[in-house]
Amino acid sequence: MQKLQDGVRLRPIDLAREHGLSTQAVRNYEADGVLPAAGRTAYGYRTYTPSHALALRAFLALIPGHGHQTAAAIMQAVNRPAILDALRLIDESHAQLLADRRTLTSVESALRALDPSAVAPPPRGPTVVSPPPGGTFVGPLARRLGIRPATLRKWERAGLVEPRRDPHTGYRVYSEADVRDALLAHQLRRGGFPLERIAPVLAQVRSAGGIAPLESMLHDWHDRLNARGRAMLTGAAALNAYLEHRGAMPPAAEAAAGRRTKSAG
């Protein structure tokens, strides 16, 4: 990365070459507000400065951690300038990363809690119909999970569990795989997952034939979250370099200016 001195004038191609971009991409970023407006020569050609180079570096560094759309919104806020808006966007990305980590922890806890061999036996009594070997009925399974049978039927309609029907009685029969799915669904619901997000996870468990093949998926998930966290640090450093170079208004002063503007309105 080249170090640029104040007073240097740069062409679009100079900014583009450092990152392997086209000059049109640089012009588009300027038009979108990701870069500050360029100066113009007497002949109308764009001229950029070290501040533009730092802005482009910051934007590209923010993308891996925050995504293209949020990175663009952060830079647009900085260039308005609206530093507090930029900081809020960054905070929201960090909050989303924390939520994703908690989601992963919930999934891992749910997978560890699965023990389909411990199927609750049906209640005793002369009128009780015994389930087939390795299976259980809706009542015993609901009691084991501490939920109502109606909840299990709702999960069935949402595709979370797929019990078969006993051909003689018409009762729902939950196999060991169904019990596994119900246990996982129950853990994920307790972790705050909506039904529409649980169904794809269970579909993957079924297609994998069990939970063991999902270990690699969990490792990959951890790696992606860690990479996002590191990328956010890299993006923060690049953005801070840009802010320091352009002498951004301190957030407290900006907030006071915003309050004065609202009062005047």
C-alpha cells in the first residue's frame, strides 16, 4: 500500500490500480457518495487526493465484515458528514454478529442435547395402545418436551416433524428420528428461532442421516463468524485512518450541532 502525501493529485486510474478496479468503478463510487466529490481540472478531468484514496481503502476494507450495502451506507454517512449515523451502522453490524454467535451456540447446545434413545414410555392403563418398537405417540412426546400436543401438530404442519400414521389406529407415531427432530426443534424454539428458520436446519439433519455430518458445518460456521469479526477490526482501522486524515467532527460536537439544527427548525 503506497503512502500518499497531502497535496498529491491522483487520477481515477491511480485509485483503481491499487485495488484492481476499473476507473468506472471509482467514478461510480464517487457518484454513490462512497467517495467524496472529486475536484476538476480546467479541462474537466477528475482529480483525487490522498483523502479519496483513504476513503476507497476504508470502503473496501469494510465490505468483508459488514457487507457491500452496509459498507456503502457507512461511507455515505461519513462523507455527508453524519459520523453518528456511521457509528450506529457499525454498532448494528456488531450486534448482528453477536446475535449470530448466540444463534450458533443455541444450535450447538440443541445438537448436544439430542438423545433420541430416551423416548418417554406411554402412560399405563388398560385402554392404552402401545406404539410400535422404537416409536412413541404424540402425548408422551409432548410431556417429555413440556409442551402441548397441539404444538407438536403445529410443528408437523410447518414441516419440522414428520410422524407417520399407525395404519390400525390412525395415531401419529414418532420414530427415533422424529423424536430427534422434535428435540432439536424444541431447543431452537427456546433459543428464539422462528419456525421458518428451524425447518431448513432439520431438513439438513434429515438429508445428512443424523447430526454427526453437521459437525463440519458448525466448524465452517465458527470460521465464518470469526472471519467476520477480524474483518470488522480491519475495516475499523481503515475507517479510522480516513477519519483522522479528514479531521472528522467529533461525535459529541456533531450531536450538539444536530440538536441546534432541530431547535432552529
